[in-house]
Amino acid sequence: QVQLQESGPGLVKPSQTLSLSCTVSGGSISSGNYYWNWIRQPAGKGLEWIGRIYTSGSTNYNPSLKSRVTISVDTSKNQFSLKLTSVTAADTAMYYCAREVVTAINWFDPWGQGTLVTVSS
Amino acid sequence: SSELTQDPAVSVALGQTVRITCQGDSLRSYYASWYQQKPGQAPVLLIYGNNNRPSGIPDRFSGSSSGNTSSLTITGPQAEDEADYYCNSRDSSGNHWMFGGGTKLTVL
């Protein structure tokens, strides 16, 4: 059974770059027909899709974040990563990684447990 | 417009039936999925492709879609179903995802 686990610094200073990784266990990140996604949730608020990467390396990003986001994959580590530049307090949130199953329908399953990132000096 | 609209909060008496709705123009073209999130936990897939239930999800949860509205119905909700529920679908481009604002369900 595939499991996802986020990791990275819990505190990032304003204007710096937020960097997170998501480790996939129980299966290979490069096998199957999947996108690998990042989704975030500020405390007490709703979910916001950040972007995704396909096993081939192609990416799609939320237009509202596109200028600051890079998602990459490291198949040797069975990980994919998120970089978000020029962060502000508005980027403080729980960050989740999730696998997107690619069929005619698509859906997110499973999700990681999430990692809290606070932007503060 | 590229957004999904949900009622912020809904309440239901124990054992009754509740419908949580999600409205958006993109739902005319794309499937919706539904996720349940309990406090302090990650979201969990409840329904995909408008009306498909993953294994392990109780059959009291069902989904439907008509026009620009997708619905999640809970038939005979239990106390443990008190949670936030999010709909999800593609935006008008088809290459990006979006979530509804979420509905907080209270089971009375």
C-alpha cells in the first residue's frame, strides 16, 4: 500500500524559499499512471491546490502561484519536491502531498499526513 | 467562472439524510471528487468520478451530479461523520485543480 510522507523545515523566514519533500513508500514513484501533487491548507481555511508533476516530469501549477512554484521529482530517492520562492506570512499553512490517480476521472489518493510550515522572522 | 461553491456549514440530526452540494461551471464538463477531513487529519477520498466510492468507504456515502452541481449525500449519518467535506474538480482549462471552500457538517 502506497504511503506518502512530507518533510522539510517547519519555519521559513519571509522572502526566503520554502522547500519540502514528499517520500513515497510501498511503490515506485516512476511506475504507474500517476501525477504527484502538492496541496496546502492555512489554519482554519480550505484546501488550495499548488501543482503537480507527472512521472515523465511534466508539470502543471496553480496560476495564482505559478511564478513562485517549482515541483520536481527524484526517482532515485522515490521523492518529489516543492519549492516556493519569496514566501510571506500568507504562505503559512499545512502542506500536503497526494498521489493523483490518472484515469478518465482522476482523484487524489492517498494523501500524506501533512507538514506545517510557518513563515515568520 | 473557475470556482467551486459550497455552503460553509450544514447540520443534520443523527440518522437523518443530508445532502452537501458543490456548484461550479466546470462541473458541467468535469467529474467531481469529495474528501472528508476530520480535525487534525489529512483529507480522505470519499467519492470520485461523481458517484464512485473507494473500497472501505461506508455505503451511506453517495455522490451524484446534475448540470453545474455535484452532491454528496450521507444517508443516516453517524456521529463520526462530523467533519469538513470538500469537493474537487478541474478548472475550465482542464489542467488545473480546484477545491470548494468546504462544508462543515455538524451531526446533532
